[in-house]
Amino acid sequence: MPPVSASKAKREAKKAAKAAGGDEDKPKKTAASRAASKAGSKAGSKASSVAGDSTPPEIEIADDSATSVAGLADVSKLTLQEDKHGLSDRVTTGVLASLVSSRDCKIDSASLVFHGRVLLGDTTIELNFGRRYGLLGENGCGKSTLLKSIAKREYPVPDHIDVYLLNEPADPTSLGALEYVVKEAENEMKRLDSLAEEILEKDGPESPILEDLYERMEQMDPSTFATRASLILTGLGFNPSTMNKMTKDMSGGWRMRVALAKALFVKPSLLLLDDPTAHLDLEACVWLEEYLKKWDRTLVLVSHSQDFLNGVCTNMIDMRMNKLIYYGGNYDSYVKTRAENETNQMKQYHKQQEEIAHIKKFIASAGTYANLVRQAKSRQKILDKMEADGLIEKVQPDKVFTFRFADVEKLPPPVLSFDDITFSYSGEAKDNLYQGLDLGVDMDSRVALVGPNGVGKSTLLRIMTGKLNPQGGRVSRHTHLKLGLYSQHSAEQLDLTKSALDFCRDRFREKSQDYQYWRQQLGRYGLTGEAQTALMGTLSEGQRSRVVFALLAIEGPNMLLLDEPTNGLDIPTIDSLADAIKEFSGGVVVVSHDFRLLDKIAKDILVCEDKTVRRWNGSIAEYKNHLRKKMIAAGAV
């Protein structure tokens, strides 16, 4: 890079030429002059905030120079979008209300309609730079749809705010994971450089947006791309071998990790993460939590892990009753504040209802006496004004579904046992996932399998079911044992062109053809109303998971094997699932990245590593701390 003094001389010459009216031969802004332009940008922006500030007095300006430029964007937008299934449309409206050069984004009068259903109506989307938001809401309320609408700019998000939504895996290519992330970072550098050119041509070197762009480009530093990308991929569970594996040869879960690595490395102004831990093991979840704690741009996160939300978020957004309600603090703070607010609201509600009842009683008893009639009319005016101003609403509690698995026949031990099991997919000893494994599961077992991805946790479940056979050793199952497997891919077995009601009725014709019977079965698992008759392709992932749980319960297994059962489920449903597992009269083996679920249900924590399984003598919280300390010691976070 040339000396700053040379770049500064170029910038001063350009400014002089512009002042003289010579715009034809504008020098091209390159990486060589970023530092000088950054300094000039700061000076120009400070001067503009002192001289001639035309910002409306009611607008509060943040103290950074990027938001010190006056003027609100009077931008409104209405967008109609067909969804990927081509089943219906998505309609959004909104008015941009934030400062045109601000890194914050505020959209008033925001609405969202999906498949004819109003998800949001006349609410505000407000995302402030540097905040990390957790987006909450029950399954099917529209969290994922809202993120898609923001990412596709169906709302008037300012052009200078780049948005990245993580909801799809990386493309299947001939590039390795590391090469893919580096290539995407190089593309982002080109995009930023091109954008800087456009802004420089349009607004000149004093544009405050340029300062942020040049700062980002300097932080990215192409000379360290490979090193820093490999650190992120390592944190997400890649090793030197898988880091060079072509993305087209990876499973969807591993390609999701590559996409997440790209998002973290590129570091957009507004990052939208839709359940980013869904394809991660516990170790990668801990790493991601530690990484996002330091995220200094704007983050909106949908997660159903209370533990993860507590560790990452600075603010919470509650998406309910067609509104977005904002809270400061993490998830625990949200729960406390919301409970206090609702307690106060109910006190005010009851007080107002008593006052209304008292007024109505007086009016009814006024009779025909002139002075009482006058008072009654006066009281009626008070009542009319209260109604016109809006009455205090009664707090509507969250829907809580308390489903349960049917009681099953108790089987005497041994119910399921492994004796000296050896297994590899290739059949070669050098590729063994397990060697000399002994394990037993009975009707009162509550076993949690933990360990990094790739060690064979899901494989172990498939060996239990008999879908995979070991090369050595013996698997013993009770003759009356009926296993029920919930796989993280179970929802793929659903016919998305049918409704849940028709799908269940068709699959279990021998049980009943009565629609009311199947409505009740699905209702037990939280799928109610229109969600039962809507095409399953229009349902959220969590709603489809409820259908799978209903199917699993109908089959009546006496041992449950649950592989990532919380993916897509909202927090109240996860709590209900935990209660159902605790009350189940059969055995349970679960693989999950949800620390809170494991804390509530696990009696035995088994760590899968080094081709065997060993018992963890401690709680799941202690295991999480163990992983965190190991990462810190290794310099991974």
C-alpha cells in the first residue's frame, strides 16, 4: 500500500477538482487510498454535524459519525412474493423511518401476510447496530417468514445495509469447505469495493457510509483469509480432512455449517440466523455461543435453546398477537420483565373492570330523578371516553400443550444390550467407529448421548433399531421390544402436498377414518385449527415436527430413540416434550444439542469418543463448562 501521504494528496486533488466543478475525470477509489479517505470521511462527517444540521428535533442521533447525517428517508414499500412451493403469496408493507445514512434500521407500519393469514399488522421493525436480538414466538407465528422478508428486502431496508440470512446450506460445488469460504469472502471484498466506488461517485469522499465500508474492508484483510476461515471452520467441527472435502460430497447438515462459516467470516451489517444450532453438536454450539457473544454488528437470531439465547442476546423480540414487542436483556431477563409487566397489566385490568362495573351499576340504578339522570349521563360520557381511548386488555397466556406418550408394557431387563460391538461403514478395521462397545438400555433408562459430530451418535441409534448391523459382537433385544425412532430427518417422510389431517388418516386407515379422532390426536401435540387442514408444505418446521411426534405416539413404541428432537420446536413445546419424556413409562435414548432439555431429562450422560462410550460423572452444565474450558485452553475462542 502506498504511503498515506500520497493517498491524501490524491484525495485533496480530487476535492479541489470537485470544488472547481470538474466531475468528469474522477480518480478511481482503490484499496491504496482507503486510509486517507477514511480520515477525510471522519472530518467531513463531523463538520456536517456541526454546520447546518437539518435533522428534525424529535430524532435522537447516536454519537457515532455514521449516524450524524440529517434527513429521514420517506420510503414505503409493498411487496407480493410467491413462496418456494408456489402455494400462495407473501405480502409485506412498511415505511422506512430510520436516518438514511444510519447503520440502524427502523421500519414503521410493518405488516406481513402469508397464505392469507395476517402474521404482523401495523407494527415496528427496529434493529439497532451492535445489538444481538433473539426473535421469539410459537411455532407457525411467522418467525422464519419474517426473516425471509427482511433478507429479500420486501421491507424498505436501506441499500447500504447488507443483509445475510442463514437458512439454506452452501451450494454443492467442487470447492472444499475452506476454499468455498475464502472464495465467498473474495466475492464480498469485490462487492464492497464496487459499492464504495458507487457511493464515492454519488456522495463524494465525505459520505459517512464510506467510513464503515473502508473499515470493514480493512478488517477483512485478504492476506489472512485462509487462516481466519480455517479457525472458524475448526470451531464448527471441521478437521483438516473435512475442510478440504468438496461441498457437493457433503451432507446437508455439513453444508449448513459451511454456509454458517461463510456468514460469520463475511460479517454482514445485518446477520439473520434461523436456528443456527440445528445441525451442530454440543461442542460446536458452545463454540458458536462464545463467538457470537463478541458479534459487534446487528444480529437477529431465531433459536429454541434458552441456554443459547441467554449466552448470546442483548435484546429480545417477542412476536405475538401480530406485533413485535421489544425487551432489553437476554432470555431470562425477558421472562422476568414480561411476567412483571403482565402482573401490572392484570392489576390495572381488574381495577378498570371494577370501575366500569361500578359506573354501569350507577347508570342502571339512576331511575328518573333529574339530578341522578344528569349524573348518569355524565358517567356514561366517562365510560364512552374510556372505550374510545382503548380499554386495558386482559393478558392472554401463551398456549401450552401438555402432550404425553401412552403408557406401555413394562419389559424386564435386559431390554436392549450391546456386547463387544464393532462397527464401521466400510467394514475395514481402520475405519471403525466403535470397537469392543458394551452398553445396556432398560425401561427406566434416560440416556443422553453426547460428543462431537462424526463420532457415531446417530449411527448408534440405527444399530439399536437394526437398520445397521455390526461387524462384530452381538445386539440383544427383548422379544416384545418395539422401538420408535425420531430422526432429525423424519419430517422428510411427510407428504407436503397433503394436510396433516389427511396424511394421518390415510397412513393409519385401520385405526379410524373419523376426522374428529385425528383432530384430537394432532391436537394433543399442539397442531390445532387451520394448521391441521393446511398443506404441510406451508407449515413451519416445528409444526411438521409435531406431526411426526403424533405419528410416533400413535405407533406406541415402548422405547424411544430421539435424534435431535427439538429442532424447530418452540420453547414451550420443548418443555412439554421434556415433561412427556420424564413421565413416559418406557426407555429413552436421546441425542440433542439442547443443554436445557438434557438437563431436565437425562439420568445418564454418555460421551461417545475414541471408538467407545464412557459415562460422564457430572451434570450436563458441568459438561458444557468442560467443553468451554477445553476450547479456551486450545485458543479456539
